Amino acid sequence: MKRIDRIPALPTRVGSVELRNPVMTASGTAGHGAELAPYIDLSGLGAVITKSVSADPWPGNPAPRVHEAHGGMLNAVGLQGRGIVAWLADELPPLVDAGATVVASIWGRSVDDYRRAADLLADAPAQVVAVEVNLSCPNVEDRSGMFAHSAAATEEAMEATAGCGRPRWAKLSPNAGDILPIVDAAVRGGAEAVTLVNTVMGMAIDPVTRTYRLGNGGGG
């Protein structure tokens, strides 16, 4: 595969953030981002949006985590990661060395998780120009209801992430019954922009064994 070295400059603004162009990686589609360096000049992208990472290490979901579906795939990786401290030490430096503009994506299972994750990014290098707050996560304070399915929970989580000291983008869910109140809540909580959308819920069942194809049951 030929490496892409020339990406046209097309200055783009997302909220208060100025980017080289509107071409960005979607969180979770390219690992932590540096894996793409052999294929594309990362410094030429508008931004590399990283895999969502939490304040603490998290093992993710049980295998199997992916299943081929018609026209795509189902996944239930479960946001596996080593935590933000390890990300800052090991995953961010290769992106900085490559000259990439970085949007750090964070997630949590409680409002305090989001607060701690954001606070840990307060002293990140200047190349981290924004923080994407992934709200499509189970809320342990609301019986595992998704943050992005509740306007109140969305606003509270967004407010809790102000400690990162950077512009914040809210990553929302397509599975909300009415997304407009959720968007409004995210903006009230401090979001400069919204990311639409995270995975659409999905499930596959093996008709022979009558069990789930994914180890976590459902996925997206």
C-alpha cells in the first residue's frame, strides 16, 4: 500500500479549535493512532482522535469481541485500555513525535470517573488540542443506563470534565430516543461541539447453540 504523504490544507474550525483540514480519524478505529504512521502522514491530518481511555486500567469485555455481519461487523471490545497515565507515557509520545494534532477521547462509568480522567489530561502537551468526552458508556450511578441517553447525566458528566483545561467535544449515542435534548444538555455542560455518532446497538445469536455470538451478549 502506498503511503499518503500529501493531504491538502483546508483550514477548519471546530468550536474554538483550528485544524489543518477536516480529515480526522474516528475514535476507536485506528488504535491509539500511531499505528497509522506507516500509511499516512499523521501531521497532515486535521486531528488524530484517539481510542477512548479511562482514568484507570480496564480489561474490556470477554471474548469473542467481534463478529462479521452483513455489510459490516459487530463489536463489543468494551473500551479496553491501560489508563490515562500509561497513555500519556507510552501512547501519546509517538503521536507527538509524528507531528500529529491530537484529540484525546475519554470515558468513564461514573461522573467521578470522567472528572478524574479529565483532570489527568490537564498537563498534557499542547499537541492535545481538545478532549472528546465519550458519553456512550454505562452509568453505574443510573443502573447502567447510558450517559448519552439522559440529558441530566450528559450535562453532569460534561461539567465534570472542565478540569482538562481544553475545548471539549461530546460523543453521543444514536440510540437515544430524542437526541436534541441530549445535544442541548451537552452544550450546557460545556461542550463546544458534538461527535455524531457512536455505534448503533446490535446483537447476533448462533441458531445452533442458541447463544450469543459475542462474549458480552450485545454489541454495536
